Amino acid sequence: MIVPKSGGVTSTKAIVVRWLKHEGDAVQLGEPLVELETEKVSYELESPAEGILLRVVANETAEVPVGDPLCHIGQPNDPIPQS
């Protein structure tokens, strides 16, 4: 899952405010997963897939450019990505 462009907002980065799920947790499609903040708005980003939160790439308080990864979601037997 990557940092998305926010509709109409010209932000180039977002700050991870808090994770609503932890590594190893099951996530449902559309379920709030992480709270992000830009210079103009705070919002909860929903999971784009159903599965397991395999790895958090961007920790809380991290500043992440739009398009960069936040986490990896997969299935229980998937290998855990290193990046």
C-alpha cells in the first residue's frame, strides 16, 4: 500500500500519525488501516486489499512522499517483503 495523492490536494508527502492495525493483524478490504496527515488534512487510509498486514514500512511520525510504500498486505503464507 502506498501514500496516495489526495483528491484536489497538492501535497507531496504525508506524515504517519498512527497505525490502526499491527503487523500480523488480519485486515479487511476498505477497513481503516492508518491515519495520515498532510499540511491541509488528516484522514484514515483504508486497506486496498484483504489479507494480513505483513510489514509496516513507514513507522508512526515518519514523513512519507506520495507514491512511497506504507506497508505490505498479503496472505498468511506469503514471504515478508524486506522493503
